[in-house]
Amino acid sequence: MSEFQKSIERILDVDFEKGPETASASELYQSISKAAVRHIRKTWEAQSGTEKKRACYFSSEFLIGRLIHNNLLSEGLLKETEKYLEKHNMDISLLEDIEDPALGNGGLGRLAACYLDSAATQNIPLDGYGIRYRYGLFKQYFEDGFQKETADDWQSCGDPWSVRKEDEKVKVSFADQEVYAVPYDMPVIGYGAVTINTLRLWQAEPLCSFDFDLFNANKFDQSVKERNDAERISAVLYPNDETDEGKKLRIRQQYFFTSASLQCMVSRFKKTHGSSFEEFPNAYAVQLNDTHPVVAIPELIRILVEQENLTFPEAFQIARSTFAYTNHTVMGEALEKWTVRLYKAVIPNVYTYIQLIQKELVKDLRKKGISKAELAPYNIVDKNTIHMARMAVYATSFTNGVARIHTEILKDDVLKEWYRIYPERFQNKTNGITQRRWLALANPELSYFITEKIGDAWITDLSEIKKLEKWKDDETVILEFDRIKKMKKRQLAEHVKKMEGIDMNPEFIYDVQIKRLHEYKRQLLNAFSILDTYFGLKDGRIKDFTPTVYLFGAKAAPGYKRAKGIIKFINEIGRMIAQDKEVADRMQVVFVSNYNVSYAEKITPAADISEQISTAGTEASGTGNMKFMLNGAVTLGTLDGANVEIVEQAGEENNYIFGARVEEINAIKDTYNPKEIYKNDKRVRAVVDMLINGKLDDGGTGIFKELYDSLLEGASWHKPDNYFILHDFRAYCDEKLKANREFGDITAFRKKCFLNTCNAGTFSSDRAVIEYAKEIWKL
Ligand SMILES: *Cc1c(COP(=O)(O)O)cnc(C)c1O
């Protein structure tokens, strides 16, 4: 038995008094994970010093997904663990019952996780800093086609990958509260386990030590209240912010983890550099993942001024050199803002420094010749509002967008005033995904196929994958590629059967849209096209149709009524089709429940068609699109976000691109009249009317009528059909049917899929993180 296996059995014995035969899945999970942490502990401990400059990724989300398989792969222990479990008559898939840590919402959080994986693999010293939410993103299930939510208790099988660092806890103070931030460190293990970085997540705890005075009711109640108030700070991801209390809680969360992280960085810095704070930017670079952690800027200035006796200009200079900001939003109205009143109520002494930053801004703008009348779009504090993105651009050294088209929109539109005065600060860093999780782990069959042909260098250098292209005209290779896809489709069908109890025919085309449910992502457009195909098959307009499964996975924010209405609508369409004998052998709609990273790992390799259909100019980048491309699906999409670069790499002829481009949307925006389209196009009418003709049932909620009105009437706060669904409807249906037709020639279709895989090299998060390290963090 290897040392590692002995270590597993020792832990099983000591912690659970069991051997491998009698241990439960959860006990095996905990023991294997702990043994794997021990395995790398020495390497890990040796690497957390500050001698070399380190980069820090501040993010309110880390959507890391299940860790055990990935970490074992990185440590080179996956095969061994598989064999060990086999020896005891178990399959490693038993560890798939362990809950994902879903400490994030979607793309932004998953990006943070991919960057940590890539940095460790590329030997870049990058640590993550965030919040250890007690409950992550809710768990979703369906009841009568409606989304329901329950709490995500991700620690139910323990948290064996985290190490609590009691002696490194720090105090964080608010106007009305003081709490401990206790760090939990997770190792981020690079492939090959040469570099091991850290994801440090902070947990909020009360200062009092709970020697509850049981005989003094008042004191007891006071202690309980203090504990609850403290723990609430790290209790849930994105608390409901409809009330002032909820908004204040979000401000508390943002300040909590950024202040704790900076305190820890400053104290480590002092150990090696004393108080030569001008060296701080040479010891640390901090990347702000969107605006949630932007309060770190005034907080670092405050710490340097109040605790380290620097002057404001000195501290400001250091902060600017330390921080950089990644923007993730194309839509200007979605940029984060807070009311001054709430900030003053929670962190008044930090607000003081925001005011000083605002004063500095006005001085700088004067110097640049900006007149008083032109100040409005720049003001960080504007009457009663604090604009976080403006502070982020002004008080950092670089601002970046996350796909080429997105960065161009920032420069021309969302942040154009800033680009005018600070053009040198703007950069593009197109997002990426880690090929270790999204190919090596999620698709071992395709990985083997690739490695057999070009070797395994692609695992740490995805540009190698281009070498596959020389087989593009080799029919036997393309058919081998097709066989792998079919195998992944069969495996997914089995998984969906197990999870949802639904049978999915693997002979059908798998047409997939998985991503958060949002109007701009246009799941409703997909739903309409499914209805249009349904009608077309029934009335004979559509012939020679290859049977298709339309697969959806998406969570809607609990308070987002329309998004929930769209889920119900899709489920109702699915029910109607399943009950209609005339078409049920050719169409099936499946909405899987509780879409998360682990589900994505099962679905992505099995897709034939990747739906990326957001309104042009709304999706900053997307990363789901890259996972599909790498696994050999064609993109059915608009020229939005990273889709633009995807088709540039793989060829427009190997994908299915449709719909209005950004320029066209901008040109028609002010005069767009969806009612005209509705009036003149009877196919549009037929599908839109399904929202109100009573054939589909919204359970008496009125939500379908509300969706109908949002398309044709609008509301005071948005225009009718804000996302141009009716405008793109015909083009989308045509392109989708074209893909369906072309699937008929499977060799030609799979060649397109194959060419997508061959050209996905640039979408590795290794490439992205190397660019950040060179061009922003200057490591
Ligand atoms: C990749 C991923 C996303 C992002 O998907 P997009 O299609 O880019 O929006 C969201 N959620 C999960 C679980 C993911 O794995």
C-alpha cells in the first residue's frame, strides 16, 4: 500500500473507527480529501511567503464546484484512488453524491475558480480572497413546473479541503458592530502539484466567547443576538436587497471580506518590508472581480493613513498602483451604486475616504481641462449616490473588459468619458476556462482520443490542440470523434434518468442552453422557436427533421418574477409536446433541475448544439460557450461576447450565427416597434399568443400575461421587447433549422464540431491568466 493509501486508512480509523469496507461515501470523501491535503501540505506551506510579488483575486464569488476529482488529478492521485476504491468494490463515481460548494451565482464566480486553477498550474502566485458563505446559491427543484428553492447546505459532508486558521483571525469594525473574520484556507493545487496557491475564505464570528451567563437572562439574550448578527454577515450569498436592511447587509459583506484580506496582507507585508509602504505595490497586485470588492480601495487608504501614518496622497498613490479592476457588465444601468445614507450608516469612516477620493478626482479633472459642466458622468459621489465602477476606474491602474467586443463597448459607450481621459488604463482580457476540469476531467474519452494523437502537452498548453487539425479530412478520425460524442450523450441520458427520472433518446440531436435564467440571455426566444418548430411539424411546413432534445438548465434569482415565469413557460411547453403523440417522437423539452458546475460537467461534453443567443451587446463574454466549443459542439449564436472570437477562431462556416449585430441594435433601438412584427408575422403571432390563449397554464399566477405585456406593451421602466426577441425570431428559427438539416450529413456536421475543438486553444484560462500576470499584475 502506498503512503497515500495508508494515510486514508489511518484517517478512516481515527476519525470514524471504520475501514474502507464499512465507510460511507461521506466518510470516504472526508478521509481521501484529508489525506490529499496532507500529501501536499509541505509544498503548500513553503509557498505562502511574500518575498516574491503575489497577486490577489478579490471576488464575492468562487464557484469552485466539487474539488475532490480535480485535486486528485492535479496531485497525480486520481488513477491510484480509482484503483484503491475498485479494490474495495467501489466506484469513484460514488463521490459524486457530495454537494458542490456553490459559493457563486454563475459565470463571474466560475471565472474566478478557473483563474485560480490556471494560475497554480502556470506557477503564477495568485491567491483568492472571498467569503465562506454558510449557504451557497440555493438548491432548485420544480413543483408543477415552477421553480422552488431550498437552502444549499454544502458543508453537510464536512469541508475537508479547508484549514481553519484560528491564529490569523482579524477584527472588522462597523459603525454598530465589531466581528471576527476567521480565515479558512483551501489549497489551490496546480496540475502536477508544483505550485500550490491559496483560496482564503473569511467566516464572520462574534467577539464574545460564549461563556453564556445562564443565570442572567439579559446577558444571555445579548450574547445570542451578537452571535446571530455576526454570523449573518457570512450566512448567505447575495442576501435579498429589496429592503434597506438587506442592502446594508450586502455593504457589510463587501467590507467584511475586503477589510479582512487587506489587514492580513498589510501585516504580512510588514513582516518582510517593515513600514516601507511605497514597496507595497511591488509586493501585491490586487484584482477586483467586478465592483463588489471595490470598497477595498478606500479601505486600504484608510488603513495606511490611520494605522500606518501615511498621508492621504501617499496612501492614494499606493492604492492606485496596487489595484486593477475587471468590469463584467455591458449594460450601464446595471453598474453597482449605493446610497450615501446606507454607507454612512454601516461604515462612516470608510465613507470619509470616498469623499477624499472624490475631491482628488475633481482636482485631477480640472487639470485635464474638464469643465464643471462636464463633471456629471465622472462624479464618484453624486449627490446621494456612490458609483462604484467610477471609483474603480479612477482609483486603479487598469480597467479591463472580458471579451474584445465588450472592451470596445466599454470604450465607446459605458465608460467612454473615462476612456477619453485615461485611454492607457483600458485593456482587454478575454475570459477563458480551464481545460483540466472542462476537458480532462469532464470528458476523459475525448481527452484520451486527443492525447493519443498529439500527446498530453495540451493539458497545460491548450494551444497544442491546434495540432489535431491535420486530421480534419480523415473520415475515420471524424467518425471516431462522433462515436465519443454518442457515448457522452448516452452517459448524459443515464445521468438525467437518475437525477430527473426522464428518458432522453441519445439518438436525438442534443440542443443545449444552460446558463442563469435572464431576459437578456433570451431563453424565451429559444422557447418560441421550439413552439414554432412544433407548429411547423404539425402543419407539415417542416419536413426532414432530425429529432431533437431541447435541454435547459438554469436557476432564476428567487425574486426575479419574469425569469421564473419563463421557466414555467418552458416546462409547460415540454409537457404539451410530451403529451402530443403526433410530435413526441421527434421533439422533447427537458429542463434539468439544480443546474450547477457538476451538472455542467455532465452536460457540456454531450451537446451537439450550444445555444448562445443573447441580444448582441448584452453578454460581456460568456464562458459556457467556450466549454461547449472545446468539447466539440457548434455554436448557434449571435455576434455577442466571446462568440465573436469563437467564430473568428473556428470559422463562421463551422457555426450558426444569426441575428442583429450591436450596430444594428443601436441603430434601431429608438424606433423599434415589436407590435409591427407581431401584427405582420403570423408565425410570431402563433408563438407569442401561446402566452395568453389559455393553452398553456401558468397556474393562475398571471405571469404569462405579464411576459406577453413585456414583449408588446413594455412597462414604465423598460421598453416593449427590450431584448429584441421578436426582431431576431425569424433569423433564429431559420438558422436553427439549417443546423438541424445539416446534422443529417453526420460526417460533415461532426467535422464542424471537430474544428471547433481544434481551434479552442486560445480560450484556455491559462492564456488569460498569463496575460493578466504580464500586462496587469506585472509579476
Ligand atoms: C460556465 C458556467 C456558467 C457560465 O455560463 P454562461 O453560459 O457563460 O453564462 C454558469 N454557471 C455554471 C454552473 C457554469 O459552469
